[in-house]
Amino acid sequence: MNKEIKERARHKAFAKISFIELENKTYKRDIKAGGDGRLSVDLLKTCLRSNERELLTWQYIAKLIEIDE
């Protein structure tokens, strides 16, 4: 695979992982605070569970990119 494309894919995957991790921290903080004033705690928990699955997916993608020769 083209080295430049692989490097771009790697950066994109790790940027997405970082963003999801940041979102998850925010969701956890807002859940602990009893909501964020816009979204209910139940909705925040749903968003957090969804994001946790998304994070696992992107971690898997990043792993595949790393092991691709």
C-alpha cells in the first residue's frame, strides 16, 4: 500500500479515537453532574454506550492499519 495513504489513514484513525475519548470524558462528567442542561442523563448514558462501541471499532481499524504491511 502507498506509504502516504497508510500514514494518512493512521492519523485519521488516531484523531477519531482521540475525539471519541474526549467526548466520552464529557459524557461521563455530565452524567455525574446529573445532566448537561440540554440532554437527560438517560440520553447521555445512551450516547456514552454508543460512543464506547464506536471507540472499539476505531481501535480495531487503527490496529489493522498498523499491522498492514
